[in-house]
Amino acid sequence: MGRPSENLTHDIKVRVDDELNSQIEKYAVKCTLSKAATIREILSSFFAQN
């Protein structure tokens, strides 16, 4: 990891419940990603499908 890429200029904050947080953390560990990278991947996948 390291410093964020120059093109990541927007900061988004959301609150999630314990279950969703646990699911995100488990996926992040499984894919060896940070939580932020995991959430970006999930959002990108979601929007690619729609």
C-alpha cells in the first residue's frame, strides 16, 4: 500500500452496522486489500453491473 493515487481526490464517509463491517473486513482479508480498496472494488463492480 502507500500513499493514495493522485486521482483519488474525493473522500466519502458512511456508517455501517457490525454485520456489514464484518463482511467488508472478511472480504478485505480474503483478497489482501485494505478496507478502502475493498469498498472501491465493491462499488466499481456494482456500477459495472448497472
